[in-house]
Amino acid sequence: MRFLEYQAKEILRSYGLRVPEGRLFGEADNFPVPAVVKAQIPIGGRGKAGGILFAESKEEVTDAASRLMKKSIRGFPVRKVLVEERLSIDKEFFISFLIDSTSRRELFMISDLGGVEIEELAEREPERVRKRFITPFVGLRDYEVREELVHLGIGGKLLLKLSDVVLRLWKIFHELDATILEVNPLVLGSDGMFYIADVHMEIEDEALIRHPDLKKFVSGYEGYIGTRVMTELERRAREIDGMDHRGVAGRFIEFDGNLGLLIGGGGASLTVFDAIRKYGGRPANYCEIGGNPSVKKVAELTKLILSKPGVEKVAVIMNVVSNTRVDLVARGVIKGILEAGKEPSEVISVFRIPGAWEDEGFKILKKYGIRYLTREYSLDDAARMAVLWDI
């Protein structure tokens, strides 16, 4: 989940970090001036794309915000605009925490040249970008931060103030299960205080259940899958998955097809999705289930899939499972179909989940006249049957 700038700043402010005084346009009349007027989109490069404007008066704020909200910037329609005070800046810094994809470790980066493209700076002046891997189960220690600051030529009271900001950012990154927390720039104001001028923050979707206070940001336009605006069905699927802690039922991506999918997670789900397309099927969604979700979660998810216009059939396909009860999935799918006012035997094109409690699950499926496949049939067989209705 990627936060918009104003959302990330709200989180950082709650941890005691300073952010510029600001308000969302349309939610208040008393804007700070002179001001920076910023389009809120889930991707970088706003400045170069004309998404950041400057205003000297409230009239100019209104004009700038109105112009931005009529634009589409880097493929995103601008629906929220942040109006912030313009800071008096003495110096800018770059600070980043992220999960390094190669080493699978947490990485800390800092530079005394903020406000620039860090990749270009690292190539041009590598000595100005300090990098340090964080020791697992130990974390980032204060002396390690100070070592990096000394290498950048920072000392005295500035070193102490800046190391405090860095450690607060590390605390946020670690506690909120973030995958990236990048502040660029961190501004040293003329008043001697540090301010978060801009921030990019993402956390693991699976971690939302550990941070219920952050779920308020997953609604409507403010929810994203990667950098794509989340659809209403995708948003509702996440709400279903968050109903309780049991299992996964709602990792959902909407497509424009007519065959609903309830498929196991990981590589098997991608295999099934691709196989269905190979046989000419048009998936209406990608949707992972697993880890023993409750009957209610599976039922609500099934109803959600069937609520999409044009979806009349659902394929339920998983690999051989030991951590998910077949009977509970069968009960959930059937319950959802019945509550949607449809006949399970007419809706389920194929049911292929062999594994734990499969005998009980198969008895339930037989009772409702649902075709099911045992483990003798492959995932490819199931995908073919879901589309072509033969075996």
C-alpha cells in the first residue's frame, strides 16, 4: 500500500516529526501563504510534470489548486491537492529506508544533497550518498547513524539533531512494516528546525491487520494497488480480508473478463490464471485464498465476485493444500452463491481443491451437484475444464 504525501505526513507527525503547516484544498479556507500547492498522486516526478505550483496569496492558491484538479499528471487524475507553507530553507538532505530486493535486508541511505534524483547523484558523486545495511534483529543504532553523518562532514549540534530525526524515521519504518520510507528533501529551516518537505511511504498489504489505525487510508481513490487506483471491488475485497485474522481471502485484482476466480496463492495461482487464458478464458479477477479463511470470509468474497456485472461462473482451484480445509472453502463458496440468489451447481464451473478434510468437502459438493476434481487431475486440467467444460 502506497500512501499519498499528506497521509504519510500525518503518520510522521504522530511520531513527533515536524511537517510544514498545510491543509487539503477544499477542506479548509485558511491556507498558509506564501504556499506550495501539490497534486496528490501515488508516483514521483510531480514537479517535472507540472504537479507542484507556487502561490503568493490565497487567490493564487485557489487558482493553482483549481488548475491542478483539472489535470491528469503522469496518468493519474488529480483529486486531492495539498497546500503547504513555503519553507525558508538553509539546507536539504535525503534519507531513505527500504527493503533491498537483492540482499533481502533493510537498507539505510542518507545524503547531504536532498531534492535531487538520488540515482543520478549516486553515479555522479557516490561519496555523497552513504549506504548501510541494518543488522537483522538488532536494528539501526545511534552510533551507526552518527558514523554516517560524520562521513558526510556533519558535526556538532546539527549531527545530534539530524541523528534524532533519522532514528525516528527508522522507528516508523520498522514498527509499521514499511517496505520503503523516503524523505526527499528533509529540510533544515532557517529557524534551525528539521521539516519533512516530501515523503514517499509504502507498507506491506499483509501488515494492515497489525495496524488498524492505517485502514482509514484504504478507501476510494486513496487506495492503490502499486500505483494504480484501486477499484471499488478491490477496496471491498480488502475489507473482507480484514474481517478477521484467519487466512487470506481477498488479495484481489479486478480484470474485465466474465469468469470469476478463487485460486490458491503463490506460483500455483499464477499458473492457473495463465492456463485459463491459454484455453481462451477471460478472468474477471485474480483472487488468492489460503491459510484457512473462515466460511464467512469465503462467502462474502464469493458474493463480491458474483456482484461484478457479466460474471455468471466461478472456478475454485488450488494446489494440494495442508493449511486450508477443503470443507470450509466448499461451505463458504456455496453459502456465498446461495446468498447471491443463485444455484451452486450452475455457478461453479469447476472445484479443484484436494487436501485437508477433502472427503468432507467432497461430500458437501456432491450434495449440491457440483463437479469437483480430485488430486489425480492437474491444475492445467482444472483450468481447461473451467473454460471448455470437458476433461
